[in-house]
Amino acid sequence: MNSKLVQRQKISYRIGKTVVGTAVKPCLSIFRSNAEIYAQLIDDDNAVTIASASSRDKDIAAQKGTKIEKSKLVGSAIATKAIALGLSAVVFDRGGNLYHGRVKSVADGAREGGLQF
């Protein structure tokens, strides 16, 4: 197997042991593929996805710009959905990815949207 993939999986498992979302403070989980980025608010206690946003959503996909700019829009979209549900604080799960580039951009967009980590 690819050593970079194995390393990312180990980081993801290590993060997953400590980062747990609840109904009051859900987990903001990030998945990054080569072309798209996805964000979910997850209640780990009940194993339920509360809200989600991605770069494939129609309003975000219609925007022109780089992947980093679209990632910031995904962060602000998930923040808007969370605040509409009455949530203001989340736990950030970067999913084994390094905290820079598109992952950092999602976090910045969510913070600007009003979420607190």
C-alpha cells in the first residue's frame, strides 16, 4: 500500500480516539479528495450526520475560483447550516490531513461564519 495513505490513516485513527462529537457540540469532519472537499457535522453519540456541505453543492460549484476559495465557501456554508440548527461550537476533525491548504481554508470559512472550535 501507499506509505502516504498508511500514514494518513494512522493519523486519522489517532485523532478519532480523542475527537468525539455530541449533540450539543458535534464533530466537524472534513474529507478531502483530489477534486472536491466535503464537510459534515456528526453526532458521534447517536451516529447521525446533522448537516453537510460540499464543493459539489450547486451554489458552490457554480462559483468560479480555485479549490482553496471553494473550500472557504464550504466552511461558511456548513457554519450557516450549523447556526440555523442552533449550534455555535464544534470539535474539528481534519481526518488525518495536514492542517494547511484546503483543510485550513474550510476551518477559516467556518470560523468567519460564526462557529467556534
